[in-house]
Amino acid sequence: MIKYFVLFCVCCLPARCEPQKRPNILFFLVDDMGVGDTSLPFLYENGKPKRIPTNDLYRTPNMEKLAKTGRLFTQAYSYSVCSPTRISLMTGQTAPRHGVTTWTHPKKSSVDTGRVQTKTIRSPGNWTIQGLNLSLPLLPRILKEAGYKTLFAGKAHFGPDDTPAGNPLNLGFDLNIAGYGGGGPGAYHGKHNFSAAWRSKNNHTWDVPGLEEYHGKDVFLTEAITLEMKEAITDAIHQKKPFFSYMSHYAVHAPYEVDDRFKKNYPQLKGHALAFATLVEGMDKSLGDLVRHLEESGVAEETLIIFFSDNGSTFQTNAPYRDKKGSRYEGGLRVPLIVSWAKPNSNNPLQREFQIPSNSVDHTVVTCVDMMPTILGIAGAKAPKDTMLDGVDVSPTFRGDATFKTNSTFTTHFPHKHRNTLFSTHREGDWKIIYNYGPESWELYDLESDPFEKKNLISEKPEIGRKIAGKLIQVLDEQNADYPLVLKTGKPVKLDLSKI
């Protein structure tokens, strides 16, 4: 009996001593994709999906498959332009706190990309033009220290090339594929070396680096970085390390160039409209290719996919919401979010531990600021003690935990020039307040009854307006926001409650 007992203990020992396996994470980030730029409906009315015209125009079958196997979010938010969102993804901090409140220049930290001046006020000159502060606790660095292989591919836009933030390797990524300080590619075609020099002589500001082997070849940028990421994932698997794959596409950002692989699918379109549709489909093909690669590599059941976008649509409008990228309205802020295991299997130990309801929908407010703490929580990693995080771990919403509640708030601050200029917004529950610094005016919307922001209620409901405006002022002051400045005195322009 003693012999058999010892044998039993020896046989069980490896299982007892083997550490809990951690999931691989594929964070699939699209550039400038709105909730209407897909065949998958993100608009829900009375609990049911409502299709809009663009759902029948664009072709995104792999997004549809991902939603069927996982969970779709109808109220996901990013900032209205690129860099603020991307730096919040790395830090878990809001844009007013980390200071990068507009997009950063691809090359020079001396260039103020958001400078604007009216008759009475101007944008602040002390916003964090140099981009991401590398001294902050950063998502890839923490994951790397926790034993993850950290892989980067595509658009970075964390800071200009003349700063350390211009290179993703300085953030803690083990590998940088095609990332630099720019927010877009010079060209999408390998035959043009992914450079704008073919159409603008000697213009190399937007050259995509590190893909020289594809130069002169008939290959689209979306495909090239997908091929490179597949190879990087294979290497990580061979090293027997869990991996964090930050697959950050340049698509569907300008320049609007046709991906000839999908041109035949849109005979009714031409020009930029045709190019945009092919950019969308090419991005979706990349998603499908990566999922298949995970399956063929035998790690799909252990890989969690998070599909996200960095701001609203830039092409037309972020239908059906008002306006688009760069805007104070929901069209600039609402983005697609889908979460799923690459290959669902309820018997997989990791999936038993972290179950994602298939073909499910969630209406919780989830933001780009929440992504860092959420990913760390899923990976079993922790930020250093006393790290300032504005976001929260919303992974319970991924699992469909109805008892989990967020505070349903999201604050934006844009004291700069873009499509819309000099504004701050705050969502509190179903109410949204907007302050326009130029005319010193307020707007108030009830997003439950008026999600498309057609009726400004500030005159009808001033009490509610003052309450939500007070919350906005409190948040901005607490996060040390950089306010616009009075032209004559140089003093900060604060939000004026007396205008309500």
C-alpha cells in the first residue's frame, strides 16, 4: 500500500507543481474604423441589431465570425484622434493626465500639430508634444517582465521619431515590425516601397520602416505586416512563451489606395470610396488569416482576441452616429469592440476559467483607458504598486458578468485644432455634456433617448447640465488638464458654468 501511495504522489506531483498556463493575447487594433465601417451591425434598438446601409456595403466576414464566437460591445469608446488613444492603451491613463491630447508629429517633437488661435484664445503650448512618457509603467513592459513575449506590428504613433517614444522597442516590445512615429503610411503598395515619394518627390516623412524585403513587390502593406506577425507568433510558440501580439494596422487610415485583391467586390464604387472599402476588407482578411494561423499552430484555444479601433471613422461619417473622427460627437468617439477566444472550446482549462458567452452583446460603457488594466488582469500580471491608473479591469464584462458595473463615464479633452476645435466632453451615465471653448457654449444630450445627438437639451434641462458640467470640471482639474489660453493674458480658459 505504501508503494502504491508513493507512486500515486509521484505521478500527481508534476500536475501539482506545473504553473497555471496563461493565455496568449492578440490585441487587434484598427486605425480610423467606425462602428459603421463593417458588415457587422453595432447599432442595437430594443435589444436587436439594426442594420444600416454600410452594413450591406462593406465585407467583413471574419469580424462577423468573431462576434458569433464571442461578445460584441455597443458602447465602446476611444478618443477622437489617434495618439491620445494609443498612449492610453499603453498607460491606462486618460489623455488629460498623460498630456498627449492630440496626434503627434511623425518626425519632430518641435512641431505643434494641434495649434490653433481664435480672436480671443489659443491652444496650450505645454501639452506633451514629445509623446509617450517612457518612465510610466507601460503595458508591454509589464507583460514582458511577467514572462510574455511582446510582439508589435504596424502603426505605432506613440511619439515623434526624434524621441525615444518613436520606437516601440523602447516601450517594452521584444519586436517591432514596421512601427515608427508616424500615424499613417506613405503608401500601401510594396511597388512604391510604402513611401509617399512616388507621388510627392523626395517626401520620405511617412516612409514605413523595416519592410525592405517587400519593396518593389506587388504586395499590400496590410498583407505584409500580417505575414510578419504570423512569423513572429510562430517564433514565440517555439520559445514556449505566452505572447502578447499587438497587431496595429495602418488600415483603414489614409492614403486611400485600392487593394486590388478586393477591387472586384465593389463594382459600384470608384475613387476613395472604392479604396476605403478594399482597405476594410483587407483588414478583415488579416484578422481571418491570423485566426487560421493560430489554429494551424495549435494555440487558438489558448489565445484571446480583442478587436478594437483607435477612433471613429475618418472616411465619411461614423454612421449612424453624428460626425466622425476628430469630433466632439459620438461619431468621433464610438468604436467597434469584440472579444472572443480564437477557437472556443468549453473544455479547455483556460476557457473554463475565463468563459466568454458566444454570440452575445454587451451595452456596458468600455473605454480605451480600461484596456491596460483589463489585459494585465487577464494575463495575471500587475502594475507596480502606486501606479496611477484611470482605467479599470472590465474583464468581467467580457465574461458576461451581469453583477459587474462600471461608472459609465468617459471624458475627452481637445484644446486643439482638427475637424472640430477646442472642446471638452463628459459622459455620465446616459448624459453627455460638451463645452465649446471658442463660443463658450454648452451642449447637453440624453444618449439613451437621443444617441445620435440631434437635440441639445441644455436650455430645457439646465439643472442636469450644471450637474454634469460640474463633473467635467472636477475631472479635468483633478487630471491637470492643459487648458486653452487667453490670447491677451496667457491665462488658462476654464469652463464657465455661468453660460448654462
